[in-house]
Amino acid sequence: MLEIQNLHTHYGPSHIIQGIDLTVRDGEVLGVFGRNGVGKTTLLKTVAGWIQPTNGHILFNNEPIDGQQPDRIARRGVGFVPEDRRIFPGLSVEENLTLGFLQVPGRSSADSRAALERIYQRFPRLAERRYQHGTTLSGGEQQMLAMARVMIGKPSLLLVDEPSEGLAPMIVADLFAIIAEMKAAGCAVLLVEQNVHQALAVCDRFIVIERGRIVLSGDAKDKENCDRLLETIAV
Amino acid sequence: MRMIDALTRSMRASHLLVALLVAASLVFAAIGAAMGETFYLRLATEALIFAGLALSVDILLGYNGLLSLGQALYFGLGAYLSALVLMWVPSFWAAFAVTAVVSAVVGLIGGFIANRVRGVYFALITFGMAQVAAKVVYNTRALGASDGLIGVPVIDINLGIISFSSASPAGFFLFVLGVIVILYGVTAYLLDTPFGRLLIALRANERRVPFLGYRTMTLRLSAYVIAAMIAALSGALYPMLRGFVSPELLFFSTSGNAVITVIVGGVGTLAGALYGSVLLTLLKSVVGSYTEHHVIVIGLLFMGAVIFLPRGLMGIVRPAVERMLTRRSKP
């Protein structure tokens, strides 16, 4: 599914990602942990095409996507939910959702409508507020909308950046349940999260990044590994 | 009850306001024709033609967040193309078809140049392109140089069941009204489709849109070409009204007036462009009959609108219409 080989990314003169190698398989959640500013978000942005890597390769379904524009990467089936949600002001909840349709080329309007209804069944709060402006929703609802908008495009790889930030525990639990559902449906997930305890519950494997390098990786179901992870990032 | 989202409700309010303007225009045309009026019918026709130009500015400014200071380039292009075609073949359809095709091509080229940058640089590039075109026209003898092209013939526009003469003040006013309403209708339809939603999304957050799989350059270019064509098709009507075209149509004053029209009328409302144009054209004429310094009054109006009516005339009127529509749609 996703294979990253010797990835290097710079922000101007700053060398942020310093040679990362990783793989994410179909239906697998890979947790990316580490302190602030170590390059977790940069890693996601580089995979999504927001930032171009300075060296290394990113293969998605065995085809290189490094150096491609974000719209092309998105059309290949990579969904990105950024940290700040980015709901489009001036558009209603439903309009925000329908923008996600293009990621499924050739889908008929009846299929699109059915996809929208499925989303509304999964997110009843969004159904209730479908005609409201997206920016009038609460923080949790906006995060739901951002997730739903990406889900409607049926991505095969989901990049999620800090989904629980600033949200109530109940909403966070629901968000992780959605990630678990995506995983069960065969979607690969690269999850950047500060809430390590809750994230580990949905992760299959994890990596810890420090100063742009992977310093620890392991199976998230192995207690010993998890203890080492918590020790490394001092949670 | 079928719920409608806020954007569609706003668009419906705009449609209602345009319908009101059309109704008032029909009454005005009937009274004008009965009284044998010429001056005010011609003036109102000019207001409608410049409303088309303002509409094109509103597509870019209101829906795309792009301030074009050079929309006169396309308006003037349409006017000159129409004049040249009409002097060769006195056919409205030939003039309109040539204008549509050429403006789409020129809009595409201009769009590629201007859309490489954003914000103030976009405004400066559009301004620069229009200035270059104006200077070329001003210094080209084949285009009449500073005198422009005079002697555009009177034409009969045959629509099958009805025919309009460009020499008939009431008849041509009604025809131009029809054309501008069609341009408004096409614009409103496009902006109320997913394409319009994408433009709004683009204006709100251009960096986020590509992550949903959309190419922003294609979207911006499409909006730019549509705006260019609307400006040019409006400009194509000008020589039919006045019988001449001059390089002033490409000058900054034409682009600037269109921007002021949209800001006074209400940015992003479409109907505001139409109302703003009627208001500004009327004001220029009335004030111009007292003093040659009418630009000062227009400037003061612009400043007043920016300070006291940041959402323009439509900022007051349209919410009231929307409330009325909401009340009516409740069971």
C-alpha cells in the first residue's frame, strides 16, 4: 500500500525529515508518535504532496507519488484530514461533504447520493445540520465533517493529523471508532496523534520520531513495546 | 418541506431582486416608449451593458476572491470585435459569435498569465495587461487610434418571431435587458452548481482544495475565462448602442468603475452588480449634468459604501428578502 524509502524533507534550510523508511499495509493503522516539532505533521504533508521531498521515494500501490501535486495524489485514493480541520466557510455541511465526491471518478449521481446517505447514517449529527454553514458547527462536529468529507471519497490510504486535539473525550472515542471502521473496511491509516493511550487501541504498529528520524518502532499489541514507547516519549 | 441550504437561499433572493429589476425595467421601457423618450432609455441601456461588465468582476471578486483591475481589457475587446464585425457584416449573431470565441481564447491566454499569482499581484497583472492592450489600440491606426472606430451601422436583430432595431431606444433597451438577464442567469446557474461551490471553497482556502482531488489552476482558469467572456459579450453590445467604440473602453477608468459598481452593489451577490450599475450610471449622468467633476462624487460614494455599507446595497436588501423567502417556505 504505502512504502516510504529514505525520505528527506526540508523547510528552507531546516532539515525536518532525515531519512525515514516505513510501510503501511492494507487495513493497517500505523501510529506516528513523538514530541512537538519532530516532523510528524511534515511526514503526513510530504506523503499528501503538500511539501515536496528533497530526497527519497514514496510508493503508493507500488507506484511513485513523490513529487506529484496534491490533487493527483488525492485522486489516486489518498485522503488527508489535516490538524486544523479546514472546513470551508461559506459552504453548508452538505456542500462541504459533496466536495469529496471527485475522489471517486465515474461515480453516478445516484451512487453519490447513496454515499451521502450512508455518511449521514454514520454521522447523524451532520445529517441534522446538513444545511447549516460548516463553520457554525462545534469543534467536534467540524472534525467529524472533515473525516466524513474524506471518507466520502473512499480513500484507500487515510492520513490523519492529530484528530483528537481540543476535543471532548466522547467525541475522541467516536473518532477513534471511525478510524477502526475504516481499518476494518481495508483502508490503511497513517495516524499522527498525541493521545498515545487511545491511539494505541486502534493502531497495529507504531513508530516514534525524534529529530526527523525513527528512533523506535514496534507492534502496538505487544505490551512490552508499548511500555518502551511510553517511556521514550515520557507520557 | 424541502430544506434549502443558505447559499441557494441567497441565490434565490438574488433572482427575486433581479426579477424586480426586470419588472421595473419593463415598466420604464413602456413609459419611455409611450412618451417617445430617447435619452433616458439610451442611458438605461448603457447601465445594463456596464452591468454585464460588473457581473464579470463579481464572478472573480465575489466568488473567486480575485480583484481584477483589468476587466476592461475584455469589455473593450468585445466592443472592438463587435464593431469590426458589424462594419463588415451587419449581423448581431456574427458579432456575438466572433466575440464569444475570441474572448474565450484571449481569456485563456490572459488567465494563464494572471492566475500564476495571487492577491495584489493578480490585480497588478490584470491592470498591466489591460493597459498594454489599451496602449496598443490607442496607437493602432487600423483600429482608429485615439479616435476609435466610428460609423458602426444600425442593425436589425432578428429573433424569428420578433425583431429589434439597434436604433430603437425602447426596442434595443429590451433586447439588451434580455441579453444581460441571460448572462446573469447563466452565471447564477454555474455558480449554484458544484463548480460554484468549488470556487467558494477555493476562495476560502486554496491550499486545502487540492487534497480533495481538484486542480486549483483549472478551476481558477475556468472562472477567469467565463468572466472574460461575459465582459466581452457585454462589450459587444456597446457599439450597437453608441455606433462607435473608443480606446477609453479599455482604460483603467472602465475597470475601476466596474469594481466600484460591484462594491457599491454588493460583492458576491450578482444582483448587486446590476443594481450598482444602474445606480452609478444614473448618478454619473445626473451629477455630470451639474459639474464635470462627477468622479469626485463617485469617489465619495465608493468611500461611503466601503465605510458604512461594507456588504453594499445588497447587504441590506438581500437578507430581508432571504428572511421573507424563509418565512414563506415554512409550513
